[in-house]
Amino acid sequence: MERGPDDTEPLAATLVRYADGPDRATLHPPDEPPLADSWLSVDARVLVSTAAFR
């Protein structure tokens, strides 16, 4: 299973944690570039990533 930035939680949990944080519009750790420009792009990337690991 792919791990998040701190290697202690799954990547999906990391994405959810950042999505629920104060910086919801960008959905990325403060020290990293944005994953996508819109929620649609983020949703598509999460779906593709999830499907790739199954």
C-alpha cells in the first residue's frame, strides 16, 4: 500500500486529512505543489490511483 508523506498512514487518509483542513481548495501539503486545479481533477486522480493499487 502506498504511504502518505509521513510514512505512517495510507495515502488516501493523507488526502482526506488535507481535504478536511483549512486549505481545502488546494488539497496538498503546504510545502508541496498542488495536485490539481479543481476538485474534479482531484477526484479523477484519486479514482485512478485507487484503481491502480487494487
